[in-house]
Amino acid sequence: MKNRALLSLQDGTRSGKSGDKIDYSFYDTATLAIATTQHRLFTQQLGGTKNLADTNMKQGGVMPSGQRFTAHAIKVMYFSAAAKPTAFVQSYYDLLRNTTLQIILAGKDDYGTFTLAELMGASEYVALTPTAAGDNIPKLSAVVKGVFPLNIPVVLAAMQTFEITMTHQVAVVAGLVGDFVKVSLNGRLERLS
């Protein structure tokens, strides 16, 4: 009995008996540009024009052999390339309202189409015009979480090709050019040890 307990404690990381099951995120980043109305995320692998801060895809557009990923949530993050004037707020809100994300699995219909506003989590987006000098703080919703739980998880089996297409239904304005939108699929990764 004692030996079995000891063996079970030593079994694990490199036992070869079972694969790993870990919390994991796959992420990719798009850089906003006026002429670009569509970004195909998760299709480029690490290296070339993308470093580890941009993406962690080891194979562009496909789940590696020996792995299965179950996405339980989508996370969207927005990063500005430089400090913005107050007028930026309305442009940002317009971008969130007019940009869609679509989960695409090869050989299937879309697995979800969402606006960035829905994914970012706020229920109201209102920019205020200042009434007096210095009174230029935009009205923001109390909670902007950027994490969107999926009621039905998206399963990406080994060798499944996939992408998330981000489409700007209205062209990106000059004040947002160079800013970044990072999209992350969060869930459980199962892989061979």
C-alpha cells in the first residue's frame, strides 16, 4: 500500500502514461491600418513578422498533431500605439461597434460571430463633449472585462484548421492606425507528454 502511494506521487510529469492537461491560451495580434479591413488571426506562426508577444501559434492556422484544445472563452485586448487625445474615445467606440470577429473552422459554418463591443463586455459606450475647460473626461461603463465566456466550448482537435477573422465593417480612422487588437482563446490544452 505504501509503495503504491509513493509510486503515484512520483508518477506525472514525464510518466508517458498519459498526456498533459493544462490551462492554456492561444493568442494572436492584429495591427490596425486604414487600408486593411480584414485580419485573419491565428493563421501566421511565430517567427517572421510576429514575435512571442504577438502570437504563440507554433503552426499557422492549424492545431498541431497530438494536441486538442477546448476554448471556454474569448478574450479581446486593445493597446494604443501612442497617447491619444480625448477625441479618440468616439473613434474607439465606433471601432468596437463596427468590427466583428468570426470563429471559422475549416469545413464547418462559422462557430460564432460577435462584435468587439459585445466581446469587450461593456454595456454602454458614450463619449461626452466637454462643457468647460478641463471637463473632458469621457464617460465609461463601470465594467469592461474583455473576457467572453463561451456557453458551448469550441473544440479544436489535432490537425483542425481554424482562424478568427476580424472584419472592420467601417474603415479604421487615422487616429487608430498602428494600434493593436489582441485576441486570445482561453481554455484547456491536452497534449501528448
